[in-house]
Amino acid sequence: MNKTKKLVTAALFASLIAVCTAFIKIPTGINAGYVHFGDALIYLASTMLPLPYAVTAAAIGGAFADIMAGATLWAPATAIIKALNVLPFILNKKIAPVLSGVITVAGYFLAEAMLFSTESALLSLPFSLVQAVGSAIIYYIFSTFLKHRRV
């Protein structure tokens, strides 16, 4: 595939990740958190794009989602966590969403504990688990239809 197609596809994924995270969400009512569909798109980008493009799309899309949603404080942590979400897809695409979910849960637990408190992070933990499981389910559904698509 040519470089331009990869770059355009990564930009499209970054945009979709940002919009589906910031605006298509279900509020949890705890710590201003919400469940969203952006992580499932990160997983799809991870299967369709080469590593550096997927990492970039995930980090930029996630960070911009926080900025657009008014949670700028979270943007640096999100960029790191979302970039790390891509890495399990190098190993095994079947279990990668599970490993990526573990990265999400652990990453946001640590970030929230550092930004606020351990108690706050513990309160948010169940919703992080719901986010991880929901994203994996959505990814498995979408990936069934997009099997073997690679840019």
C-alpha cells in the first residue's frame, strides 16, 4: 500500500476515534466518566493499519477526544494509554482486545490515582471494566465484517 493511503486512513481513524469517544457516549454518573465507542475503533485501526500509523491514530484521536469533551487534563494520559492499546495487536489479534482492555483499565486507574486519588480511581474501576468489555464486543462484531482488510 502506498504511504498516502496509509496516512489518509490513519487520519480518518483518528477523526472517527475522537468523535466516537467525545460525542457518542453513555454517561456513567461517576467522576464525570462515560462509556464510548472510540476504543473499538482503535482496535479496528490496529488491525487495518501498520503499527506506526495505528499508534498515531489512536494517540491523536484519544487525546483530541478529551480536549473536545472538555477534559484536557486527561489528554496526555489518554494519548499514552491509547498508543499502548495498539501494541497487543502485534501479538495475537484474537486476544488483543482483552489485553488492550487490561491496558485501558490499568492505565486509567494509575492516571486517575495520580491526578486525583486512589479512592477516586477505585470508584471508576467498574466503569473502566465495562468500557473494556464493551469495546471488545463491538470490535469482535465489526471485525467479523471487515475480515482481512488491511491498508
